[in-house]
Amino acid sequence: MKNNEPIKAAITVSKMCSLLNMGRSQFYAHVRKGTFHPPKRLKNGRPYYDASQVDDNLRAKELGVTVSGDYVLFYERTNDQSKAKATPACQPDHKELISGLQALGLSSVTTKQVVDAVTACFPKGTANEDENEVLRAVFRHLKRAGVA
């Protein structure tokens, strides 16, 4: 397991997904394909994995060999800076960003607040960032700062 943590006697499906670094739906798709062991069930019906299943599932992901011995390739996200929907560098006045923030309920936001938030969230600029990601990050920044 990660960080040399001891394997517990039983873990939840959520913890198994976390250890494998994948979402539940993707995990269950791999269970249906036979990549990973299906969970066992407690008497109350709750799914769990015992230590040997955890070890087998982690080994399957690490080695690319399913628990039944077949080969499998896993998609791994990369932190590539190029985005499919990259926007050009934001204009100094941030008109579209301000209108998006106003649509989300920040009606009294000022250009200076937006410029400061963009600078805080994206110190290298927003040239390679998706416009929706910029809007989300700036909105969260302003909400945390108490701008209403």
C-alpha cells in the first residue's frame, strides 16, 4: 500500500478506489471485465475487500496483469500543460470573466478584485487554461475572500 501503511483486514470499496487512484464507476467497470476481484459482502450486504484481495488488486494495477492473468492497460492522466480547449490570454479588463461571475451571483465584483484573484490563482497567467477552470478558480477565490 502507499506510504508503507499496513494493509487492514478489510477495507471499503471507496478506499480500494482511492488506493488504485480511480473513480468508482471506472473501478466497477474493471471489476465487470475481471481486471479486479469483485468485493465480498458483509452479512448486512456492505461490500468490502480483504487484505489478500487488496494486494491482488494493487498488483494488477501496478503490473498491468489482471487477477485472472490477462494483460490490461490503464489510462493514466498526465499533467500536460496543453489543454484541448485552451483560451488565449485574458484581456486586461476581464469582461467575460466578470459577466460569468455576475451570472454566478457575484453581482458587485470589481475589475480590481477579479485581477487580484486571477493573479493569485494563476501566477503564470491564464493563457493555457480552460476558461471554465479560470471562472471556477476565481469564483472560489472570491467566495473564500468574502466578496459577495
